[in-house]
Amino acid sequence: AIRMTQSPSSFSASTGDRVTITCRATQDISSYLAWYQQKPGKAPKLLIYAASTLQSGVPSRFSGSGSGTDFTLTISCLQSEDFATYYCQQYYTYPRTFGQGTKVEIK
Amino acid sequence: EVQLVESGGGLVEPGGSLRLSCAASGFTFNTYTMNWVRQAPGKGLEWVSSICPTSTYIYYADSVKGRFTISRDNPKNSLYLQINNLRAEDTAVYYCAREIPAAMTGFDFWGQGTLVTVSS
């Protein structure tokens, strides 16, 4: 199975900060990579698919990049509603696999 | 409005069984691959199983293979997960999520989840 590793696992940031989360796959997944946001007690929400395509309705401060094995999620100007846990997921092959998550906390 | 509503969770003893359901509405159910994803308390997301629109292709995580069975009833716009021989480590919120087949779009809509607790 393809293993997805996110870094960091958690960090603290302030509103207005530019933040970057990385995700690495153990093998080439082309651009079959999605990013999800999850808030406590809620279902995950798709933010980005195909590594860099913004899902409809998602604010433009979110962006994704990368291909192959290395990917990043960037939030250009952190807002209060962005404090959450973020997951990457590969859907290149089965089993589908998620990263372990990155929790973004308020500094 | 797209809706996915899970049901069927609850408290069950180890070795027991449950059947989870996911009722879909607001979209053409029989054109989507459907998935189950679970999340143990305080843990990350774990993909469990997928079923293509015609039920021809079905996939399972190794951790559930042989104990879980995914199925769908397209005329009823419903997805199911039969869970047998439950273990403590199956305790989790179970989400259903849709996916456009053969497209690079990820899981674009999720239900709110149903909690399964395995305990004696």
C-alpha cells in the first residue's frame, strides 16, 4: 500500500500567517492527490483535488501544488475558520490512503 | 441539495454484527463510486471500502477484508456496509463519501457519519 506522510503533525499559527503543509507519498501517484479539512465533530470537506485544483466554493487563499511524490497545501493568509485538521489522500490506486493529519492550532 | 445520511451505528459487543446504511439524495446515485471511511476516536481517517456504480468492482482495506461487506441498491439510492465479527478496534465514526469514477476529483461529498462502538 502507498503510505502518505504529512509534516508537521501539528503546529501553532496566527491569523494572517502563511502556512504550508507537506505530504509525501512512498511511490509516484502522479497528481491523484486530494486535501481535506476537518473540524471537530464534523465530516471532512474536500478542499483541493488533482493536487492543485480548488474545489468549488473553497476560498482562493487555499492552494495546492506538487506531483509525483511530493505535495504541498498552502494557506496564504490564515483565517480564524481555518483552524482545523488537514488530511492528504492519494486516490491513484487501492487501497486509498490518507496522511495522518496536520492539526493547525491558534498561537 | 446533495445529501448523504448514514444510519445503523450503535453499541455492539465484540463478535457482534451491524449493518450500516447511507441514504443518498440530490444527485444521480448510480453514476458515482461510493466509499466508506472511518475515524477512530481522536485518530485520523482510514479508508475502509469502495464500490463502483454497477457493483462490478469492490475493494476493501486489509484490516476489514473478510469481515466487512459493501453493497449498494441503486433503485433505492442506498449504500450499505455489513460489519461482522466486530472488534474493539472497529470502534469509529463511519462516513460514506461519493467519488466520480475514473476522475481526478477525490471524495467530493461526505455524510455526517454514524458512530459504531464495540464494547462489552
